[in-house]
Amino acid sequence: MPTRRTKRGSARTPLRVDADVLVCGSSFAGLAVARELTGSAARVLLIDRYEIGERQTSACAAPTEWLAAMGVEASIKQTFGDLVIHTPHLTTRMSLPWTFSTFDYAILCERLFERCDARFETATIKGPGDAGAVETDRGELRAPLIVDCLGWRRVLGQRGYQPPGAPLSRGLEVHPGGGSDDLEIWIDRGYVPAGYSWSFPAADEVRVGVGSFDPGFHVKDSTVRLARDLDRDAVRYQGNWIPHRLREATEGAVFFVGDSAGHCLPLTAEGIRTAFYFGIACGRELRRVVDGLATRDTALRRYGAFSARHRWHFDWLLRVQRLVPRVPPRLLAAALRGMSEEEFVRWSFVHYLRIAHPAYAHELAARPQPRRRALRLAA
Ligand SMILES: Cc1cc2nc3c(=O)[nH]c(=O)nc-3n(C[C@H](O)[C@H](O)[C@H](O)COP(=O)(O)OP(=O)(O)OC[C@H]3O[C@@H](n4cnc5c(N)ncnc54)[C@H](O)[C@@H]3O)c2cc1C
């Protein structure tokens, strides 16, 4: 378990900070939003209940191109050009048209934060306050622009979202020491009736886990069994709920990014690059407000529409997520054999990456000189 560095007790003094943009949650989504505002005139305040990079929130595997685009190559632990897929009737090795890398969460977050000119404070967000306010354990915080990057709970939303009724998958992994050369996944109902299992090596440790699309299926026994089958120790647990349905990306005057907006891709549960992608999109809209080019209402509308334009990708992946567990295992093996053809792998993975392509990180909008202006909220 990581040691706790977060301020506690008397160190948790009331917060009085003037901010133009309040970014709640300082993981992938929050840091991407703040990074996009770097060099603007905005006073950006990043909040999290933990120190930056203190609590790893995933198996930390992402397309290498995205890590390069965000300038965080230094966090990379291992890179893979192949994906090995196991089913009870077939094991296949797919040679990917682009690579995945596992990375060190703490280093990635620190490197992203170094690229922000935001102020960071630890505080626990309790929920929305009056218009333009957020309730925290260190008092009320106010800002004209508020972003919820707090993960699946969507703390600043008005409507609750609770498992097992909500469209959430559950994921649990262990992090034993050791190594391997292969990025592997298992589609095997012996471990999980609807979902998949994984082994993601990261140089000196292996992240072994099980994800269930059915929130009612408890994954702990399966995770322990998979670790044992791989001759790994079931140590250093890490798990969370994973949203698998896109939600509205704005509500009232609040912007939602990453898991809080359901931006994690169904079927694959890939949510890091989408948190970067939609974080950049949100940051660009906020920047237009700060630069006096748009009102907050316009930014809310444009960002909401941007997110909604991706809905069909999310809906398609959700359909496949629902279909795969119903396919008889032998038929699944036959289908997978066909899908392992080089041409098909290239076609499908190139399209899959396009859903949130790393080139988007480089498409910088024309940037006026930073100058502090009064933010316009409505037309
Ligand atoms: C076991 C597991 C493995 C996964 N593996 C991968 C993977 O390999 N690759 C991939 O792409 N995706 C993976 N995912 C999905 C991925 O982790 C998420 O989609 C991603 O973390 C979303 O980023 P985010 O910034 O939106 O939210 P999060 O990373 O969840 O960050 C939310 C932040 O908000 C803070 N916070 C939450 N509540 C409060 C509060 N009340 N007050 C203050 N702060 C708060 C948290 O401390 C955290 O820093 C995995 C998920 C799980 C559960």
C-alpha cells in the first residue's frame, strides 16, 4: 500500500483561494484539463483528497503515442507491440499497428503536474454547493468555471449513481513483483462470466486482474485464482468501479470529464486516453472563456456537443460488450482466429485508436496573449 502523504487533522485548515477554474479531481482527467490551461491568464486550482499521484487508479496501460503526446514518456515501464489473447479453446498473438505501454502512475501524474501552472490543494469534495460553489471538508470553494474529474461517483452531479444498479463494471487487480514479456488477456468464463482478465507486466511488477461487466459478480476469488494460475502472489490489491455508459458531459454549470462523464470505453475499459482526450477538449473550451472568446454557457454547450458526438462509438462498444459473453466459447475461438488475421487486426485497431486519437493532443488552437479579463458566464 502506498504511504499516506495527504494532510490530515489540524493541517487541514480552511481553504481560501481565489480561482477562475476549479478542477476537482487530480488524476488523468483533472491533470489534462489543467495542463491545457497552462500559459493562459486563468488562476487554476486543482483539488484532490490525496496528493498528486498518491493513489494509483488503474493497471496503467495506455497507447504509447498518447504518453508521448502528453510528454510523459519518462513514466513508461514497459512497451508491447503484441497482444496475447487466451480463450479456453485458443491462444492467439496479435501484432498491433501501434504499441501499448505500462507506466508508473506517480511519475506520470508528477510529470503532468509539472506542465501545469495550477495551484494544488488536498481537500475532500462533499458535493455541489450553491451555484458556483463546491462543498469540501476545508470549507466552501467558489469559481466561475468548475470541472468534475472525480471519477465514477460524479460527486458534483445532482443525481446519484450507485452500484449494483448503475451501468458500472467492477475491476480488481493485484501487483506482485516479477516480470514477463507479454501483454495478455483472457476471455474465459472460468474466471468471469461476462468480462475479461489481464496480466500487464510493468518491468518489475505484473498487474494481474479481473474485470466484470456485471457489477453483481464479485471478482476477488477470480483475481486470486488467476494470480495463482500464473504463479504470482496475490498482493497489493487495487480496485474500483468502471463506468461503461456515456453520461451527459455537462450538468447545470459544471463540466464533467473522464469517468465522471462515463468517458471510459465499454468492452475494453480503457479510460486513460479518453480522460486525456476529453480533458484536453474541456480545457480548450475553458481557455476560450478565459481568453474572452466565449462565454461559459457557450463553452458548456460546445463541450457537451463534442462529447455527445462520440456517443455512437460508446454505444457500439457497449453492444459488443453485451454480445461477447453470449457467444458460445467454441464459436468465440473461431471468430477470434478469423479476427487475428493481420489485415483485420490493423483495420480494427487503427479504427479503435481513432475514437480518441493522440494527434488531438497536438492540435493546438490559436492562442491569444494571456491577459486577465473578467470571465463572461452568459451572453
Ligand atoms: C482495476 C482497474 C484497472 C484499469 N486499468 C486500466 C488500464 O490499464 N488502462 C486504461 O486506459 N484504463 C484502465 N482502467 C480505467 C481507468 O482507471 C479509468 O477510466 C481512469 O482512471 C479515469 O480517469 P479519471 O481521471 O476520470 O478518474 P480517476 O482516475 O478515478 O480519478 C479521480 C480522482 O478524483 C479523486 N477523488 C474522488 N473522489 C473525491 C472526492 N470526494 N474529493 C476529492 N477527490 C476525490 C481521486 O482521488 C482521484 O485522484 C482501469 C480501471 C480499474 C478499476
